[in-house]
Amino acid sequence: MDFDKYQFEATQTCLPTAYNLEYLIPGLAAEAGEVAGLYAKYVRDETYYTNLRDDMTKEMGDVLWFLAVLADRLDVDLSVIAQANIRKLQDRQKRGVLKGSGNER
């Protein structure tokens, strides 16, 4: 499935009361936190999650849903975000500045 198709399908599952920045931005952060929390538990006790890959896949799907609907709410295609990000990273790679911090490197 391509990004734009996913974005369209994701927005079709969004409740009208959830299609706002006040819900989407903290929701995205919360889902990303769930990915981190799941991994923290795995590091703490490897036997706790025997299916880390499957569990992470589900949580990353939730992150993707929030990102897709947030992008739609801001009227930007997910494919545009993906393409711009790859161009930015390739430019940094070409200039040898993948390491470091800050958006303007």
C-alpha cells in the first residue's frame, strides 16, 4: 500500500471528534511513547515479550495512523512528507552531516 492510499484509508477510520490538533498531536506522542515503553520492557526482561517484532509492528501501525491523520488535518500528503524527508537525508549524507543535531545542518 502506498502512503497516500494509507492516508486516505486512515482518515476514513477517524472519528469526527478526533480530527483536531488537540487530539492528534498528543495522541501521536503517546503512541510513540508506547513503542518506547514496549522496548524498555523488552530490554528489562527479554522473556516478557516473546513476540517483540509483532508487538512493535502493531504499535508502529498506531504511530503511522496518527501521523497520517495529522498530516491530512494539516493538508499535506504523507507521500510529500516521506519524499521531503528522504531528500533531506540524502542531502545530509552527500554533505557528510548525517551525524549531529539540528534541522539546518
